[in-house]
Amino acid sequence: TPEENDGDNVYRHAAALTREQRDRLRLYLVVGEDDFLFPRHPPFMKHLKELGLANTFVLHSKVDHNLGKLNELSADAMVRHLDRELKRLLAPPAAK
């Protein structure tokens, strides 16, 4: 929640991003539906939407808090996401 850790958390860090940073950033979040942390994701996703932060949210059914399983299910997609984003961010500006 925004109040946890005296406000030193992902909510505050996301809100502190400048408009330029928000426009450039594309988050990729992966969680299992049986993960004890899953209930924290929908409110945070709402926060990201309110801030205008683009993101991809992947929810794997019947997966708990298991990094190995999430890696098995999503590692290739995460690497493709990083590849696309690095190419987008490093591309020369389009001619006007």
C-alpha cells in the first residue's frame, strides 16, 4: 500500500517519475494468481494507470510465489520485452 515503509515504496517511486520518464518507461510485471503478493498488484496497477505509466501485466494461473516457475513461464517474453524496449529507447530520433 502507499503507506507501507513510511511511504518509501513503489507507489512513491512511480509517482516521483517525471512526465518524460513516464512516457519512456514500459513496465513488465509477472505474478502467479496463487502468490501471496498477488492481492497487492491490482491496486498498484490502478496507480500506474492513474499516473499514465504504460505496462504489461502477466498473471499465471495456478502459480504461487515461485520464481523458478515464473521464470519458466515468462522468461522468454521478458527478454523479448527488454529487447523491444532497448531498441525503442536507443533508436535515433525520427526525422521531422
